Amino acid sequence: MVAFHGVPEPLPREEWKQKLAADGPGGAGCFEAVCAFDDGKMIGFLVFSPVYETVFPGNGAFIRDVFVLEAYRRSGIGRNMMAAFAKLCLDRGWRRVDWHADRLDFDARTFYDMLCTDSFKLDRLSYRIEGDEIAVLAGKGGGAQNQG
């Protein structure tokens, strides 16, 4: 997936595997995944995390990554993973699923448009801070306190 996005691996490969194992379903449970396999080889994955909605109280999910190896694209693998994920959401009583797509990734957008007729709602923007930006924001804090 990092090669697809043209970015370097975030950590040395073994350290990266250990971090994912520690954070994933068998560890801290920060994320879960729906995976597709062909003859024992992982060919696709959908990574998500549960989120809590306050306006309509209850759980939902945020999909972070959907990826299928290039040789398997356009064969229904992605659609099957999304359908399996939707069933999981129904089983858990989750009422909302959100995700993002790169604005210029027209293949992803075409795929998502087939699944969701009202995708890319124009009344919303996505924001992200990361790395040092988090520390900068933390330094601007007022009197708010964490209640969790």
C-alpha cells in the first residue's frame, strides 16, 4: 500500500509489523480489519476503527484504508470486503460508516460511488493534524479536561 501511495515505509518492516500486531485486534484493539485471501496470500484489506456518535448516540465506524493488490482489482474483491464489513456493522448495531478518498484518486472514487450514491457530501470538509502539529495544538490548550 505504501508503494501504491509513493511514500516510504513509516518504520523498519519488522518494527512496523510489531506495531500493527500490538495495536490491532490481538493487542490494544485500536483497529480491526476485514481481509481477502487467495490461496493463503493476503490480497486485500479494509482497516477500520469504531467511533462513537454523539448527535445520534451510538457506535459507528471509520474506514481508514481499503486496499486490493493491483492484480486483483476490478474482480469484486473490494466489493466483497465492503459487503462483509457492512454485515459486521449490522451485526454490531452500528448505524454509520465514514471514510475518505483522495480527491484525485478517480479509481477509488468510482468504486465508492458504486457503493454509496450520496458519497462525497459537499457540505463537509476533512481536516487532519499529525506529527508536530499535534504538539503545537496541545500548546494552545485552555482549561478543557479529558473526561474519559
